[in-house]
Amino acid sequence: MARASGRSTGTLEKNGSSGAGSRVALRSTFALVMLVLAPLGVVFAACSAEGPLGARPGEGGSGGSGGGGGTGAGTSTGPCVDGQVRECHVTIGEQNGILTCLDGTQTCVEGTWAPCADGTISSRIAPPKGKIRETSARPDDDGQGGIIILSHVSGPCVNNPCDPSCQVFDEQPDAGLTPEAGGSVYNWQNGDLSDFPNGLVNKGLKEPCAQASDCQFNMQCESPTSNTCSHHKCSVGEGLYPECDPCVKTICTADPTCCLIPYSGTCAHDPCVTGVGLKKTCSTCVNTVCTANPTCCTGTWTQACVDAFATACPKSCAGVQGSWTPSCVDKVYSLCGADCKTDPPCAHDKCYSGAALNAACDACVATICQASPSCCTTKWDNLCVDKVKTLCNESCPVKGACTPWLPGETDPKCPGIDLSVGVPCNGVVPVCNHGQTQAPAGIRLVHFPANSQQYPKCAPDQTHAGMMECLTQQPIPPGQCINVDANACGIGNGNREIMINPPKKTAANPYVTECFCENNWSLASGGNACEPPDCSSVTSRTIRPVNMFVQFDRSGSMTTNDRWGKTTGALKAFFSDPASAGIGVALRFWEHYKPVTGCDDTNCSIDACAVPLVPLAKLTTASAPTDTQEQKLLNEINNTLPAADTPLLPALAGAEKWAKAYQQANPNQQTVVVFVTDGYPNSCGTDSNTIAGYAEDAFVNAGVLTYAIGIQDANVALMNLIAQKGGTANAFFVTDQGDAQQQMLSALLEIKGDVVACEFDLPNAGLFDPTDATVTFMPTSGNAVAFAKVASQAACGNGWYYDNAQNPTKIFLCPNTCQTVLNSAGATIDVELGCPGAYTAQTFTHVYQATCPTGTKVQWGYLAYDSVTPGDSNLLFAARTADTAAALSGAFTTLATAKSSPVDTQLCTMAGPSPCPVDVYTKLGLPGARQSFLEFSVTFNPTANKGAAPTLNGWEITYSCVDSE
């Protein structure tokens, strides 16, 4: 029998429901090659006589190794007449390009075809495996996109090359076939905070955030800060004091076992912990202990003293040893609404300070613990966290960042409803739902006049004279927003405080239970313009270099327990740390006659205390002496000894004076005062409110932040007051028990915080379009610069690149670009990501022509396919046939549907299992299965939310030429 040939006609087109629609560009480049069909596990049937196509590939039969066991010699699914005989061809084997073939006959027995038998065995040269099919593209007629033009050539059924008539059209697009998305799937509007007054922005976004209520405007608090806690609240460890952080205070109220009881007595430290010797007069129970054991007051307050104190006053130490367990960590989310970063299987994330970690839990942790064993034996402190970058070259998230909820994004931990209010704009208020359950219509939206004292309460006063309200008019699906008519709700163009879903005012008022109420607020300010939803997780970062004025106590008491050596050792370690590069540092000791006299308890000169011993300059990544600023700092520390009094007022006032002046002259930078002491003010003024007032003035009038570090015996109340008035909430405390150097260094690293990095985390795949991303640099003067995208770091000159081109999770700036950015105080970096497009149902067709030699006619065989159908999307395969291309018309016959559930039919191979491959002959029936032109149709049905579409990776269609007699 002469070899059959085949060809296809036309182009792969998109059709409407009638099958004759407009052409459309495809998101694929085809390099279609006739290959051995291994990707789909293809095994083809012998099919060379009239009637059904013999055994389903892979079933029964007596074929040899070349036929893979399925050669058309077994039972058939189609009808035949008893006694009817037809040819059959079986590939027994192939070696070195030579085939061993059985050419025999099959007989119809009881309506089915018997195995191939009664033939001859022969050898022949194996045919070529197939031909390269060329591809090209040309513009569509309407100029929209392009059309892929295919030159399809059928080839022999490679798993049964002994059947000369079996042919296959093998379609294997390089990247699969997926329809292009249309416009954005998101149809609501929202405003832009860049149009808001800074005061309102700062009211709605308190960064670094500690809990959900710090991030309004439809934002979330990620990797929250822990303020002055002894370890991060997102990690397990020893119990925490309630006052160290507002979220911790909430958790301690709900579960006291998480926390330590703060000491509020008059002793130098809590008698329930070890430390310096105490004065007998500070407590009756201490007097009892020291009367029995005088060294507890004249020497050191040891563990034996603690035990004796607990015996003398058994209630005093009750519950002091609380523990911050995984249950306490979980409450950061359940009670505070903040999202902690997780990093299993470690006991806690390596980017948070906490309990010691097991070196085996993570390769980076093992590296750090090899360099600093205490990180895995004693405590994973901020120094260990700092080494994640310096030793492992890994990045930690910016702590306390308010990041926007993205369109389509939901909270995987919230099975119910979680509502928020976006940025109002001209006439609309976006109301969003980030839970996993649809929010019903009819939810109350209330709003109050500015400064109503209700924001941001979970239960505002709903009898407030200025409150107004309205109801939402439609349901809100998970990850979606709706627009509420601001004017119909009475919001207008004034400044208003807006909350969605307050608690019930009366039983009749609609209220829905939700996961959190802390972030249900927004603020309205005039009629700023509306914009489409923004799919960026990073909207803008301002480059604000950090400058520290370190005002360090060198009083004589710093010699106790070598406090001086330990705490200045921490200073030197901090200044030498490569991760401190880019930070500006100025240093002064007090009281001290250098660099000018007067900063002492005799002159009490604020001006003298305002002159740095080491003037401000930036640290670099180089080590001293190459880093000249580091060398200057180290020299002055090494040349200074403690021997002075404690004129605390002029020391703090001088530091604030210098910082205030510098901040006002450099508004694009962030100036901080780090104030360190181990004592009480004993000269030059001792009133706590007056002293803390200098920190308050610098914070309120210039934005200077003041961090207070109290070393053992410092005035706890005063240090906390200085921190509170200076905008940093609570002081850090370094005790003589434990490693004071590590405690001091940990506090400095926490103060350093997170500067702008040269990398940006991206949202989860599907929430943005990776082909539509821009990174823009906006200097303080001059035009904005759009950084170019490059393929990878290896291609860097200037610009940015994805960490993974196929599945990006981060954007990195090229090294040169990074340096430009970090040296540009006040400049901003904007990262914008396009939203995913909306998919609609689209149908593509292609016409195949089967060509058979004289005396035979076509018989269409099987369909196999490989697809990916995300969510509830599906692919519908159909076909229609005719004797000529012009005669192709009428309805298509459904062949198969590819979907992921309830039964997964995404992969249908020629090797089965049943019901695969699809029996095209039976589906079409006669006469359709015997007509030469077959129009193949694939309909791509997207997910219900239109956010994702199926991908067709490849397909095969077979036919044979059977006797026409």
C-alpha cells in the first residue's frame, strides 16, 4: 500500500459561537516538529481497513516491543460483521533503523476484531520520524496582534511504523497555547495617597507598624515591629513585659502567662532577678534577706538572694517567669491583626530575634551558629538576625511596613469576612473584602467629622452627633472591592473619618462578624481623582538615610561590673558591622571636656554638650582604617575612660539641639538621638518632665526620633518618658546579668532598623502581570528616570531584573543602580505592576486535510491532548468534517472536555487509561469519520472570576487510509 500523506489548510483562528469569527493573536510561538510522541505517551493503533480502528492504543493485541503492546490486534470498540477480514500491520521491533513487521489479517468474531495473525514477517527500513513544520507570523487584518500561520504536515504513527497508512498531526507549541487577556479584571476605583495631605497620611499609616490599627486605607501590617521588647513578638522566647509594645500589651491582657510582671518598686532592679546588690531600705523583704545574708546588699544579688526573697515574700515573684510560647506568637495575628513572617521548620523565623535556633533547621542558621555559637545555644538576638544579610547574603523583610492589599488578594488565615476601606476619591469610597467568604450587601458604612475622637476604635460611639451612615448595595466577593457612592452616603468633599461595619447600634442594624475590626477605617479629604486598582505591593519608597547622634554616659558608675567595657565593646562592634554601612554617626561622651569644655555638672552648658566629639559622617562597607569614620570612632572610644558625674539634662538637651538643627537643614534624611546612661540626673536639673521635654520638642518640631538606652541602675521611669516624648514609645534596658555587650548591641541593631533596600518583594503569582512592570527613580530635582529591565544580574549595567524570569518573586536593582539610589537622599523609588487582564471565552479552530492514495479513503482515528486548567476553567474540544474545505459548515461535534475537577481530565494520552485517547471515529460516526477535511475546534473557558485561562500544551490527531472497496 502506498504511503499516505496529509496536510492542513488555513490558519489557527479565533472564532465566535458561529465558528466564523475574527482572528486573534495567540500568546505562543510555535516551533512545531514531528517528534516521537513521548510527551504524551503515544501508542498508535493499526488502522488500515474499513470499520472501527481496532484496539484502543495500549490495550490487548499481540504486538511486539515496537508497538508498545497496542497494535490494533485486540478487540475493537466499533461494529464489524462476523467473518469479515481486514489487513493488519504490527511493529514487532526496531534495531539500527531496521523494522521487523508482521503483515497479517484480522477476522471479525462475534462483532469484534480478533488479534492480528496469519501473516508474514518482514524487515524494512524505518521511515523518518517526521518533518519539521515551519511557523511564521503576520499582522492581523485589523492590526491587532498577529496570527500564527502553521504549515502542518502529517507523519507516520511512530509507535507503529509498520502500518504504512497510519498518520498523525502532532502539535507541540513551545510554550503552550493560551489566549490573550483583555482589560483589567478589576472594575472598581480608588484614590491615591499622594494626593492626600501628609498629616492625614501619617494619621492613617503609622510606620513602623506594630499592629493592624496602625495601617488603615486598605493596608496591612507585615512583619510588625516589636518596639523595645527583649525579643521579637513574632518569635518564641522568654516572657515579655506588657509595656514594651502595644500589641504585646493586648496579648498580655488576654493571656498573662505570656508575659512578665513589670517591676514598679524603688529598688535598683527587680528583686526577683539577679543583679547588683540592693539597698536594705528599698524593701521590707529585701531588708529581711540582707539581714540574714548581708552580701546580698553589700555585694551581688545572686540567685540565692532571689530564692531567699521569694521565701520571704512568696507573692512578690508569682508569675514573673512567663514564657512567650507559639500560642502567644499566634495571638499577634488573632488579637492584633498583624502578619508575622514564618520560616518552618525553625522554631521561629531567622529574621526575628527570639529563642536560640537549631542549626539543623536552616542552612543559613547553621552558618550563623558556626560563626556565633550563642545564637544556637543562648539566644537568637538582633546580632544573629543581622548576620542573615552579612553572612548568608539573604534579605529580611522591612519590619513594620504598611503594605496595600492587592486586588484579588485574600488572607489565607481568615476563613470568613475581613473588610477594609480604601482611599476615597472623587465621589466614591472603595470598600474591600480580604476574607475567604463573600460579604453580603447591606453592611453599614459610618463616618464622623475630622478629629471626632472615634478613629480608629473598633467600637466607635454611634450616638455621636456628627455621625452619618449608609448601607452597601451589593455583595463583595473575596479579594474584591465595590464602590460606594460617597455623595449618597453624605460624605461630600470635607474631611471625614470613615468606618465599615461597626458593631450593632441596635438589634435591627446590619452587622457581619469578621476576622478583624482594627483596620476598618479610612480618611476622606476633598475630591481627589480616582484611579484604577493598583496591583503593586510597593508603591513608593523614599530614600531617607539615617543619621545617629550617640550621646554616651561616661560616669564613674559605668566601671561597675565592667559596664563600660561591655557597652563600648557593643558600640565598636556596631560601627564595624558591614550592615551598618550607609548610616551616618556622630559621637559624644558626657560629661566630658572634649571637644569643648562646659558639658559638665559645673557649667551645665547645653551648647557644649551639642558639639560632637566625632563629627557626623557615613560608615562604609570597608573596614577601618580604610573606613575613616569607623577609625575615628574606634580611636575616641579607646582613648576615653569613665570618670565623671551625671549632668543628664544638658547632655540630652545638647544632643537634641544638634539633631534638631541637622534635621531641619536636611529634611530628606532621618536624624535620631541615641541617649545612653546608667544613672539618675544628679546635677544641672533633675525634673523628669523638663528633661523629657527636650526630646518632645525635637520630635514635634523637627521629626527627630530619640531612643533611650538605660544600663543597669538607670531611672526606668525617666528613660521610658524620654523615649515616649521622643517618638519611640519605650526605652531599651541593659542589665548586668547575662551578656551586657550582646544586650547593648541588640538594642543598637534594633534602632538601626531597616533602610531602603535594593530589592522589592512581589505579590503571589496571578495577582499581577509580570510583563507589565516599571521601576521609576524620582530624584529630588530633575526629571523622573524609568530604569530599564534587563534579563538577569549577568546582563546588568544599569536597570533592574527579576529573580526568576518565569516565576518572579522579587525585583532587584542592578548594583550600579542600587548605589545611585542609596546615595540620593529624598529621592523615591516607585515600583508599579500591571493588574492581570480579564479573560473571556475564546474559540480557536484549524482545518486538517487527510490525503489517501487511490483505492483508499480517510478514516479519522484518535485525539490525545495535554493541558493545564487552573481553578474552574476548562477546554472544550470539538470537530466537524466535510469532503471539501468549502463545505465545512454546521454544528461541531463535542469530542472531550479538559478540566481539573470533579474528575481530572487535563491529560489524555494515546496510552490511556480509558477513556483516553478520544475515539474520534466513534464520536463523529459515519459518514463524518470518513470525510477528508476535519475542522478542529478548541474553546478556552476561563475561571469564573475571569482571572485565569487554560493552557493547551499540545495535541495529536490520527487518521488512517482504509480500503474504499
